[in-house]
Amino acid sequence: MRIPATSRAFVVDGTGKGAIQEIPIPKTGPDDVLIRMEGIYGCAGGDTIVYSGKHPHSLGKYPLILGHEGVGVVAAIGAEAARRRGLKAGDRVAVEVMIPCDTNGPEACEQCRAGEYQLCEKNQQHGVSMPLSLEHGLWGMYSDFLMVHPRAITHRFPENVDMANAVATAFLANAVRWTEVKGKVQKGEVVAIFGPGPQGVGGAAVATYRGAVPVLIGLSTDQARFDIAVGIGVVKADHIIRADKEDVVERIKSLTNGKGCHLAIECSGADPAVGPWLKVLRKRGRGVICGYHGGREITVPIDQIATKELNIQGAWGQAGGWQLAIEMLGRQVFDFAPMITNRYRIDQLNEVVPTLKDPSRITMKALFVPLPL
């Protein structure tokens, strides 16, 4: 692969705008991996916040290259990195956005020492909190090339996984974390999933893969998303609930002989969903919340937790979710390509990023591709 002297990258400055800039590509050292980006998903959460200038991390500095949900091909790799990571030039890979600070060393934070690097106190993240001023600056994925941080975690895809499916790990690894790692989903269980966006569809896919029965909950305005979920086979058409048309709790009871579901996942970020999320659970049921509610305080039927002895957990990030996500993709149980409902080039980001949260503009996921070399 021809590697140019510079990488064209989308750089944001913290003022609510960005621009394509030429960033010098550093020489690949023994422990370095240089990735030629193939496709990057737009993140309605992180991208829009960082782009707006309201950085979510106190350590976040501008300017920086945006983008953290992507896949690419190894363009160049040092000998030590190849040995340590099991990679070679030409491999299709994903790079985890969250970078452990030092899992075994004396400088490791408390969370990384415990193996919970998704909660790392230093908040180093590709395309989120790594500025141009840090070394070469080539840390974000809206770019021709990405330089992988030496402590970042990489994952190689089987050869039968194309880019359109590989990029699905951006939401599928998250879904594994809250459906399996945290939710402990089991065969035969009924799983209520609030929110039919990418995260909810991913959760339904994991539940179905594990032999559970997902029920996907949204609104009538989510019909296009419901159609995609049913079309790719992650949920049955008669296991869709439109919360503005029917009583969610009563419908779940009708599907479970009045007992309620075993696992409920709240990933909609919609305040009215939180009450039903608790109410649909059976006694000793498990609830996982991973949707973001913008810091708002929400009144919930908290007695449900005590009287039914519910097990309630939060879930954040993708840690522990990648292996099963890639296994699912390699077995080609589902084709996630239809999740890509909008396609753009990275030089269109200024037009598109402000619309990423608008389901009338972005039906499911927006894919951005680098400019031709």
C-alpha cells in the first residue's frame, strides 16, 4: 500500500466547526500500527458533543481529529507490534476507542488495575480526547490514516467479514457488554429492549444469538428502524411494541404469562422509558441502563427495585464485548449492512454531524468514508 507523506483528517477546534487538514504521517516504529481507514460510523453521542465544543472530559483539549467508530486495514506495522498483536499488513482491524492507561504498571489508575479500563481515570480515547498537540496527533478516525496508540486494543476480523459488517462492532461490542457481560442473558429468557436505534438492535441481535427472545420497544415514528431490525432477523415482527400505541407493561405481561421479562435494557435515553423499564421486570429480574439522559433527574418507581429484589446495573463502553461481537460477524448469523442507511465522505462532516441525532435525517447509522488516495 502506498503511504503518502500526509493524512487528510477532519479536525475540530471546539467552536462547533471543523475542517480537513493535512497531518504529517510519522514513521512507523517497532511498536506502531498505521491503519488505512475504510469506514467510520457517525456517533450521535460522542461526535456531536465533541464537535460542539462541549467536551465530555476535563482532560479533553482542542484541536483534535474526530472519529472513534471505525475499521480499516493495516497499512504498516512494526515488528514488535506485529508480534504482540498478531497482526500483519493487509489485515482488517478495529481499534477500541478506550485506551487503558497502564493495566500492570505503577502508573495505572485504580480502574485499570482492576481490569475496568472502560472507566479509566485518564480518559485517553481515540478520536475523542487525544489532541493534535499530543505527539503526532494522528489519533482520530475521520482521516486517511490512524496511528494506533501503543496501549490501545486492536481486533482482527476473519477474512469473510466485509467492511459494512465489520464496522457494526461499533454498536455490537457495546450491546454484548450490556446484554451478556452485564445482563447475563440466558437461553429462553425474554429480554425487553427500550430503544430501537443501533444499540437496541445490537442488543436484540445478541439476545437472539444466545437463544433468548428479544422484545423491541419504541414509538410509531420508529417504524423504519423496526423494519430494519425485523428485516435482518434480530427480532420477530410480533415482538415489537410501540409505546405510544399500547401499554408496554401489559404487553410484556401478555408475552410472559403475567410474570414479566427476565432482563430489561434501557438504551433509548428517553425519560418516559425509565419507569416501564423497571415495571416490566419479573421478580429477581435484571435491569441494565446504558442510555444517556443528558444529566436530567428522573422520577422512577424505585419501590420496584426493593419489592421485586431487582438486580440493577449501569453499563458503559465496550470492554469485554469485542470477542463475541466478532464471533457473531464471523459466523454471519446476521447481515448488518442494512444498518448503514446514510453514506457520506469525511469532507461532508460539517454538514452531517449536527444532524446525527435526528432520526428523520439519519434513519439508523451514517457511514463516512475517507477521501480516495
